[in-house]
Amino acid sequence: MHSSEISHHNELLHLPIFVAIEYAADELSLTPVVFNKSSGQQLLAHLAADLAAIDQGIAKTAITTSAALYDQAQLIRPGLPLFRVLSELLEASFSGQQFQPRMLAFGAHDGTLPQLELQPDANLPIGPFRLIPLQLSGPAELIKSLAEQLEHHFLEQGQLSAHSAQWLQEELEQKIAHIRFMTLNDVLAMLYLQLETIGLEAVWGWLEKMLQTPNFSQKLEVQNGPELSYTNGVVEFQFRSFDSWAKNQSNSPELQPQYIQWLNSYRQLTLLLQAHGLRVELLQTDDINTNLYCEDAGQREGLDSITMHLDPQLGLLAISVLTAGQHYNYYPLSQTGLKDLQALIQERYPKTYPIHKYNGLCIDADGRRLSTNL
């Protein structure tokens, strides 16, 4: 049993579980899904019946749900904030009375759920995999026992009943490829495999630790990526331009692909950590904001020009500008940074400057600095 599975709030223990939904690839909707109050109650009735069939002890718990589909990143955040809100709403429903089993489904009115923290995050990309959060609450002995038993039960009997799956598919008006109950450990294991696929499995230990104890400090170095420093919900790391990064590398033809790999790790880490509710702060001495990095690369000879460094997978890597003998490199740090950079170039530099598009990094003869000299 994982230590972060059970949260304690007042006299009750709370156990988060999930319904995992995978859409058929050709049926993916790009619209966030929230259930209205009536549908939310029907949803919970179906799920509660299936859970009771898996383990009779569940009938003795209070079952709560936020009736919506979520990206896993919104649910796997430091301190499990969405589940904390469910705990608070449940305990408020007792109005000072003793615990009794009950079912509470928090559905939407005009597309809006009763608490802002429950609303699906519209900034997260919509993929084929979604989760419905559920929480089992009750006396300590009961919840601890269920936490151990459900690890095995869900593995063997975790599929929703055909009746519930059919109702949900009709309600969503989309074809579902797979649907089953999952524990928090199951979701974390799946997250690890996803991170391993993109070479960021080292971050998984952080995310796991943050769920129950978000207030700690630790450094982490990602292979072929930046060094990270986590302190109480804030992640700090230093962005490195190609010029800065290449200074400490052995000169070889591999510098370009190695830096592009480093930049890819940086971008993936930024998106990943922000999606999981962490604040990202960059440690820099140069001109920087959260979306755009500007590097003064010194004086150079050559004609005024603009060079766009491009990659087929990553898109725009950087823009180098040579103006009146001064060389500047600009790096977009986010999707917003791409728009900011475009606006900055248009505002700051004459339209008469020739624009060169370069596949990869255009570098000087010394192999360690970005260049505009094609």
C-alpha cells in the first residue's frame, strides 16, 4: 500500500480512486467533458453499483466524485488538491453529525462545477486518455483495509460492468476503447511508463513524493537535460543558450544534435511540471521573462540579417539577429513565447532585414556560437 494513497482529514480517512477512460483513436473529442447534476448522479450510481460488486466493504463508505473527465496531470498534483476539495465538501455535508455512508456527485450547472478547483483545466491538451476522480471515505480501519484489497481487486476485476460502460458511452456520445477502475498506484505506474518513454522517468520520484508531502527540498539532474531544484512547490532551473551550453562541451559534430536534445528535454520538463501544478522559475542573469530569453552575443561582422534556426520536430529553436554589428539570440520558452518573439522581431527590427530559414542550428566556424552568416 502506497503511503500517499490515503489522506487524513479530521476523523475520516479518504482513499482516492479513478475511472480510467481511453477513447477510440477516431472518436476523440477536443471539448472538455463535464456532467450536469442529473447525469453526475446517474454516473455515481452506476460506478457505486460496480464498486459494491467488487468489494462489499465499499457500501460502508461515503463515495464522492467530481463529475467530469480530467487529464491525469490535473489530478496528480502536490497534495492532491482536487481530492482535498472533495474531502472538504463531503465533511461539510455532515453538518456536525456523525459519519454515515452516502453518495455525493458534484455535477455542473451551465458547464460550471460548484468549486473552481474542480473545473477541468482548459490549458491542458486533450488526449485519448481521461480520468474520473472518485474518493472513498470512512473510518480508518475500513479505509486502510480497502486500500490494500482494491490493489488486487482492481487488477483482477477492475473493468466496469457492461451496463455502466454502455451508459457512459451513450452519455459521452463517443466510442470508448477501454474503461476500468484504477488505484492511485495504478495511475502512478502508468505515469512512470509515459515518462520513461520520453526519457524523463527521473522526475517521477519527485511527483510521487509531492502528492503527500509537497513541502521538501531536493535537486535532480535529468540525463541530457537541465538540473532542477525543487523547494515547496516551486521548481527552479537554468535555461542554457547554445552559446552558453557549448562552452562546457567537447567540440564535435555531435554538438548540434546534443543541444537540440537538451532543448527538447527543457521544453518537455517545463510543460510537464506546469501541467502538474508546479510553479517554474528560471535562474538567469540575462534578459529573461517566463516566455522569452534574449542573449546578447556580442559584436560580430556582417550584414544586418535575421536567421531562424528550425527543427522538423521542435519547430523554432531560436532566432539570431545581426544589427549594426551587434548579435542577439532569442529563444522562445513557451507557446506564448513564440507569439512574443514574433511580435518583438516585427517591432524591433526593420522589415528590410533579410530573413534566412536554417534547418538546424547555424553556427560559427568555431562550432560553439550561433551565427547569422550563411
